[in-house]
Amino acid sequence: MQFDTVIGLEIHAQLKTASKIFCGCSTTFGAPPNTNVCPVCLGMPGVLPVLNRRVVEYALKMALATDCEINRRNQFARKNYFYPDLPKGYQVSQFEFPIAEHGAVEIEVDGKSRRIGITRIHMEEDAGKLIHDNHEQVSHVDLNRTGVPLIEIVSEPDITSPAEAAAYLKKIHAILRYLDICDGNMQEGSFRCDANISLKPVGSDKLGTRTELKNMNSFRNVQRALEYEERRQRDILLDDGAVAQQTLMWNPDTGRTTSMRGKEEAHDYRYFPDPDLVWIEIDEQWIESTRASLPELPQQRRDRFINDLALAPDTAAVLTGDRELADYFETALAVFNNPKKLGNWIVSELVRELKESEAEVEAFKVTPQALAELLTMEDKGTISGKIAKTVFAEMVKNGKDAATVVAEKNLLQVSDEGELLAAVREIIAANPDQAQQFRDGRTKVMGFFVGQLMQKTRGRANPKIANSLFARELAD
Ligand code: ADP
Ligand code: MG
Ligand code: ZN
């Protein structure tokens, strides 16, 4: 029996506003517990919320960037449930009339493009945070986060594999970052995702029973958790069992999911329109001025990189997946105008360095100008391609520029025949067997000779000159 995998994601993005959604409290992360609070976000009786206009503006930006239809009249609703991190006993969210619906984004996986539908985007407030102290056997409540604005972006169950889920999540992340409305930090929880997954017999149009996965705080973990859950459900179904609809907690240490609770249904929350908040009215002019203010988005930038700069689609996708990385590329390009070479260098060497040092592009020691200068030196033959990588590693470590590293370490490429000739002759004399092989027509041994010379010169010999010198000397 073969199964189709069906995945839908619910993404929560914290909006980068200075103050909370219904009061003037600061949204700064990391303040001492329970200092960014007031009677409104603490849910004291008799207080009234006042909507932060910027929250609507940001939600509108996201809605337009993801091709949604805007509900020009939309409304807040109370989602009622009890939890110690929720002082009011309800969360102000949107239910029947969200700000936006029926959108979509494009994703690419293995060179294949797909459109993933967005069911809805709605605005809501965040809850507080529980801190469990296992040592003292107590739990603490920090309400600094209560009332911090969120948008929730709900996808259609259009995603067909864990890899697609990761690609979709990255695309949403990139759009939020391009719009500059969310800092996107998954570790700190300003960008979170719940993943719903089910399996159904191939071709069937009836959805299977789903589980909901929580607690994945990296792109990698979202994919891993879904892969695990896909296997788990398949095993159950192959065994003629039934998948239980439930919420599961991903444990990154064990690489497994464990049950948290049975899945609640919408009617359990007794949603009703919040009587303290009026309808939100968005007029055409607000929509059009917001649309006009949108920056170039990841997809458009990617297309421009492919069409105008002739970059490979994969390279363009990696570069534009992160706004800062794409900016870095374009700044360097203004100095070193070889898009292909620069792009390849960034997606291989630079991205690897970033991963290894877990650094952000903004904090990277090598400036775009410095990288452009390094590549210019390589381009002119001042240093070899291999040496360029060594120099780059030095630059990453100590922030020095390429010319300084090259001078300090004496890494200039040697292109002068006279300087190389003695070494070439020595190598030939020391390896008569290989020399004979070459003369017998097995020209592949050229690689061996050039390699020997590179070793002797610590990689500084100009490979082109080395090749022609050996060819000449061996022919004699
Ligand atoms: P919730 O009860 O979690 O609020 P929704 O019905 O709004 O749920 O769906 C939440 C997410 O689950 C959406 O992204 C949706 O696409 C996805 N989803 C719904 N049904 C299934 C299913 N059978 N299999 C996989 N994903 C599903
Ligand atoms: Mg859900
Ligand atoms: Zn407050």
C-alpha cells in the first residue's frame, strides 16, 4: 500500500512593533520578568484595549506580499481557554473575519516549482511564558510577552513532503524578513511553526486523520519531526491501525514525538466577537498605499538574478532566501562585476563559513568590499584559486583584508617561468618513471607533476604556467 503525505503549517510570526498590540508596553525581548506589563496586558478588570495601528499595517503588508484577498472589514474575537500564561482567560485573535484569506506563495524543491495556498492570515496577541524550574519543582510565569502582536499564517494542506514543508517555511520566513516586520528568530520564538500531517492512500481525495506537531525551533527540526511522524503514521496504517488525532511534542534530543494532549476543536474555544474592540475597516487607499510601499520580494529578486545576471536558479534561490545575503551579494557585485563567480563563491565558501561560525551576515568579519577585492586578485592571477580559499579563511578569522594576508603570508602566485623552472627540472629528474609514462603518451601524469610543484611552492605556482613548463621540459 502506498500513501500520499499531506501537510499544512500554522506559522506564528511576532511583529516587530515597538509596543504591544492593545497597550503601550514595550515588546523588547529579554527584559526582567514581568516588567513590560500594565493593567491592560495583565487583564485587570475594567480596562479597555486600544488597537496598535502598526499591527494592522504589518499584517496588511504580509497579506499583500502573499497574494491574499483583504477583508476590508475584519474583526477580533475571543478564543477562550484556561492556562496560567493567559491572565484574561481568553486570547484576542481573529476567527470568522480574519484580515486576509486565499493567498499563495511559490516554492521550489528539486528544481520543481509549486504553489502553496494560504488559507488565512489573522492578527492576534501572544500569551505569556511559563518557566519550569525542575530543580525547585515550581513553575514561574513571565507576562512580558502577553499582548505582543502576532500574525498567524495558515497554509492549505497543499504540502506533500517534509522537504516542501521546510521550503515553504523558509519562503514565509524570507518574505517576513524582506518586509522587515518580524525578526524571524526561531530560537527566541519570534517565528514559530506548528505542523499538521496526515497520510492517505495514493490518489484518494479524502484526507486522513492528522496529528499536530509542536516544539520545533529550527527549519531542520521541522523537517526531521515531519519525517519521523510520516514514518510513524505509515507504520500504523500498514499495520491496519488508526492514527489518533492528537497534538505531539517534538523532542530534538531523542528525535521522536511524544503525545501532549488530545486535539481540541474550534468549538471548544467558544469564539465570539470581542465586544471591547470595534470592527477594523481598511479602505482602498490604505491597501493601495501599502501595496506601493512593498519592497522587492524574494521571488522577484530571484527572478531578476536569474534573468538579468544569468545566475543558476539554485544559486539565486540561496542568495535571495536571506535578504542580508542578497544585499551582501549586490554590494560586492558593484566592485567585482562577475555575478556568476561571485554568486558561486558566496553560496559555497561564504555560506559554509556562516554555518560553521553560526554567524549572521551582518556580523560577518569579511565585508562585501573585502570579498570583492579578494576575487579581483584571483581574477587577475595575483593569487591562485586555491590560495584564495586560504586567504579567505584568514580573513574570516581576523578580519584583515586580502592584500594584507597575501603580503604577510607571502602567498603571491608565481607566474614567472624563470622562478619555477629549476623546481620543474628537479621534479622531473626525481621522477623518471612518470616522465617516461608521459613521453609514452599517458598525459594524465601531468596532474601528478603539477601537484608536486604545488607542494613545493605551497600552492603558489600558477597552474597554467606550470602545465606549459612541464609539457615543454618533458618533451625535450
Ligand atoms: P486547527 O484546529 O489546528 O486550528 P485548522 O483546521 O485550521 O486547524 O488547520 C490547521 C492546519 O492543518 C492547516 O494548515 C491545514 O492545512 C492543516 N490540515 C487540516 N487538515 C489536515 C489533514 N487532514 N492533514 C494535514 N494537514 C491538515
Ligand atoms: Mg492548530
Ligand atoms: Zn501592557
